Amino acid sequence: MAAFMQAWRNAFQKQLSTTVDAYGVTLARFIGATPLAILYLLLLYHFQPVAHSISISSFGARFWLYIGMVAVSQILATVLMVKLFQQKNYAIGVGLAKSEAILAAIIGVAVLGVQLSWLGWLGVLVGAVAVFLLSGARSMATLSWPTLWTGLASGLCFAIASLMVREASLELSQLPFLHRAGWVLFCAISLQNLLLLVWLSIKSPQTLTAMRQRKGLTARVSLASFLGSLGWFSAMSLQSVPLVKTLGQIEVLFTLLISLYFFKEKLVKTDHAGLWLVMLGAVLVIWA
């Protein structure tokens, strides 16, 4: 669900980026998601009440540190992603941003003590090869350096955000995984909305005006983003980030199908090879 909805979110963001700047497109991701997150928590507690009630003391300093890192990292990652949409090498840039899975694996193992089996590492590496093929690059020589560094920076920020989502979720270990994910999602989105609304109100009020002129598309971005984040946050409350994100590379399949049927673009031979490798990487991760 997360991968499918993120593919649509990226498609809607690409459309919105033609008339709204990168910060506005990033705000569109969060602005409609806060009320949806509140509604989700209310419904969750109604249909799945928990024995352990949560209090203000449950949200400690480390939890808010992780939430702050999630908020800032996701904002930066999304701004960089939108800038990739606006560059000539769009397909290559999006493929590079999917370096998130391999970067999350490296950071998770090096810094957070995450353990991966050899099969899990193989799945991550296969996924990385698949992303390179699907990026549209035929060799490293075909990449433009601005796109390369912007794509990798976006992937790194997404990786940091994902790792911090899991750490924040683990801070609420007394709750079931769905409730943990719901609270982390609500807190992160609320902070992101606050930061971006204050920034744009001061620095670029015309961006807010441009967003109001495209309410429908902004709402679609928010809805797709909320459902995607709900899937990611729930999955990362259950399992380590490198495995979740490698399995999530199935998003590339959905992205190419959207490109084929929604944007009327055609697939080349390397796209088909990349698709099979995405599937193989996902299967290896599941077995791991």
C-alpha cells in the first residue's frame, strides 16, 4: 500500500510542481494529512482499544528528538525530490533518489546496530542494481553531476527520516504497532505543517496563494501522501528499515505502470530487466 500510494503521490507532485515551487509542493504533502491522521487515531482507538493508556510522559525527550529529525529530513528530502522533477534528467533523478534503501541499510548497520543476513544484503544490492537500470542511465557517464548529487542527497534524507521513524516508534513500545505508527505519523506531520506554514508565510506567501489555486491537486497529493506514510510508518514499526525500504522498491513497478498508462510513456528493454530485478530483490528480502 505504501509503495502504491507513494507512486501516485510522486505523480501528483510532478504535476503540481509545474505551477508551485518546491516548498509549496512539499507542504502539499503534509497540509491535508494532519486531520486525516487525527481521524485515523480516533478510529483506531475506537475499533482497537488498548489496555495501556498513553500519557504526556510517554513522549520523552528522545521521542521528540527523533520526531524533529523525521520532520526536517523528510522536508529536505521532498524539496530535493521536487527539484529533481524540475530537472531535465527526471527519470534518472527519481531512480537515484531510490538509493534510499541501500543508504538506510548502510546507516542502520553502521550507526544503529541493525542486523541483516547475507540474503537481506543480497536483496538490497539487487534492488540497487534494479534502480540504476530503471533510472534510465546506460552508464555513469550519462549522469549529470547536479542530478547525481541532488538524487543521492534526497535518498540520504529519506533514509535518515525512515530510520528515525522506527526509533521514534520504538520509544512507544508499550503500544501495539499500529497505534505507535499512528502517533509517530500524527506528531511528525503536525510539526512539518507548522514549520512549513511559518516559513512560507514569512518568506513566500505567494506560494500559499498558488497552492490555493490548485486545491484539487493539492488535496490529492495530501491524501496519497497520508496513505503512503501510514503504510511506511506501520511497516517500519514492525521490521527494520532496510528490509522495509527494499521491499518498498516495488514502487518502481507502480511508477512505471503510471508512466505507461497515466503519462502515456513507453518502456525500454532495460526497464523490463529492472522490473524483474525489483521483483527478485523483494522476494529475497521476504525470505530473509
